[in-house]
Amino acid sequence: MANFSKSNVPRFSVDVYQNEYLPEGAGEVNAIVTVTATGGGTIGSAVAAPHLYSPGQGPSAAVALMVDCSGSMDYPPTKMRNARDATAAAIDTLRDGVHFAVIGGTHEAKEVYPGGGRLAVADATTREQAKRALRSLSAGGGTAIGTWLKLADRLLSSADVAIRHGILLTDGRNEHESPQDLKAALDACAGRFTCDARGVGTDWEVKEVTGIASALLGTADIVADPAGLAADFTRMMETAMGKEVADVSLRLWTPVDTTVRFVKQVAPTVEELTDRRTEAGPRAGDYPLGSWGDESREYHVCVEVPAANIGQEMLAARISLVIPQPDGSVQNLGAQGLVRAVWTDDMVASTSINPQVAHYTGQAELAQAIQQGLDLRKSGDIDGATAKLGRAVQLASASGNADTAKLLAKVVDVVDAATGTVRLKAKVEEADEMTLETRSTKTVRVKK
């Protein structure tokens, strides 16, 4: 067994930003929690499971590539060719020793490589074999994404590895299974592997693709021009290869008579975590954060505490990071943050909003305003859509979210960004509308 020094272990840190001062009678406490992993290494493998670690190579990993091969991938024919090239580029990006498989997805899931219900181990030979196998991919059949995910789960779970990851590409709507079937597949796969999802072209359903990524704690995006697939797949695989620890959870302990209102990720994207809580002993709950490399993410925690008198103070929540172990115990990652509540009659102290809390509350509202605005636009409610998208323009402008502002400007004519005065464009490219919807949850960091 390898000998692991502390330098192998990424260090996790937790920083809490809040205004802890509350006026008399108030009980809502808000905090932004920044979680950072630095110093690259292999905490999930080297510490939690030494046998899953290859010294000098990073943690052991398994990746399943799911490629849409339904009939629509032939329109235009370049789409299938680009998908094959993109999958080949992703295979070239695999680290030596990583387990992998390629799945062809139609109304059923087919093992393209290596076959036989197993995974291949990446090296020069298996990469070439996999790329040769891709040449046989052709378009024909329907779309039932749940079957692809279930096959990916079966294959990924056959390897004793630290990190399990899927990459899913689709170009159409999930027409050959019910929404309930897809949801059941996602529920079965949640917590077993993470998955990035991409929609290519403009004939797929944004809420389907973003829903898959959200359920499996991955990223979602649009690749409107199939020619951009290879670059996108390479980037996705590089990120997957940089993950060092799987199954991190944020553990939230709250005192008696305290209610957790919500827990949501607010950077780099908005992701609701409240309903994903699993109980973890008295007054504690775990919220899944997925796989981590060297990175930083931010979370908004809101708790309701019993109101108290002026001068009183209390610990409103304690935050720690844990990784579940095979025996049912958890490994604590040693980072901790405290959320406090202090009641004061100093009006200036109790009414000022912490800049981080204000910023991310605005970013979450921005994401919601875009989604509601686009839904209203689709349903023909022009006034409602104009109001919501106008508010989105105002929020994007105020927070300096230039990327989202640019996407909004392709859907509305901006008369005055500061007041959110806009007019809906008469004609909007479908790709522009879908890009705005798909990327609506991307946030900008607060300016330190």
C-alpha cells in the first residue's frame, strides 16, 4: 500500500459571510458559505480508500460516454460525424489507467466499446480500439435516455474506483420513454455517479438536459453548432480527469427549535439542494456536493431561529464537510464554519445586508427571472415575459454578469438596463433562446 503524506490530500476550507446582527423579534439568519479545495491530491482515495489510488496518477476513475445515435443525428449528416469526432477527442483526453466505456443511445442502450458488460482500461491500445469502434456508430432509432443512464450505472459500478462520471450527448427530445421512466432512472443513478449533459443543435428540450445534469450534480450546456463538440468534449473530460474526491457532503447542524429554510449552491451555478437532505443524526443533515477537484463553490444557507431579546446571541448553524465510508460511517474533512445570530437595538448593524448575501440573492433571482420570462414568452404572455426579462436585464447589469447580459440582449432590445426597460425582439434565433435558458443558472462571483 502506498505511503500517503499530507501533501497528497487537498485541503478543504470553509468561510462564512453573513451579517449576524438581527433586530428584536427577527429570526431569519442568512449566510454565504464558501467551500474551497486546494493543493490537489486524492482525499477520497488516498485517505478514505488507499487501495483506490495510483501514486502520481491521481485517483482511480471510471467514465461512461453516452452518445445519441437516434435517427435525428443524421440531420444534417455532419452531426453524427461531429459526435464521433468529439467522443474520440474525449477518449484521447483520458488519463492512463482510467476505466471507460462508450454507449450508443437510441430507444435502447448499446455497448459500443469494449462490450461484454465490462469497462476497458485506458492506454494507447484501448484508446485506438475505442476510436475504431466509434466508426461503426450510425444514426437510427428513437430516444430513451433513461436506458442509457441505467446501462452507464451498471458499467460504472462494476469498477472499484474513487470517481465515477458520465458524459451524455443528445440532439433530440426523450420521446420513447415517459417522463416518469426518466425520473426513475435519475433517482436510481443519483449519488452513484456524476454526469455532464450536452444538447447539440436546437431540437432537444432544455429542461430535460438541465434536469439530467442537476439530478446527477454535473454541468449542462448547449452546443448549437455541432462543429464545437470536440472542443467542448475535451474540456469536459479534462475537468472530469481533474476531480480528486467524490461524494463530498455539506453537513449542517442546527440547534433545537431551529428550522432550515433552504440550502442552495449559488456559484458557479444556482442549484437547489434543500430537498436532497439526508438525515445525519440528531438535528444534522447532509447535502450532496458531488465530486471535487481544485475549485471553490459558494452556498446560501438560510435558517429560522427562535426570536430572542436584545443582547442575546446563539450559534444558528454549524457547517462541516464529510465523505461517507463503505461501513456507513463518515470521514470528516476537518473544515468547519459557524453561523451566528446576535440580537441588537443598533438599527444600522441589524439592517445592513452582507454584500455576499445580497449579491447571491440577486443572482438566484436573476436565474429565476430568466426561466419565468422565457416560459411566459413561449406561452404568449408578452407583458409578463417583458416584465420578467426586463428584471433579469436589470439584475444582470447591477451585478456585473456580462455573459448573461449578452445572452439577454439576443432575446430582448434593451432600452435602459439600469431600470430594466426592454422590448421583446420580434424574431429570436432558436439557438439564442435555448442558450439563454440553458445558461440561465450561471452566476458571477461577488467582487472581493
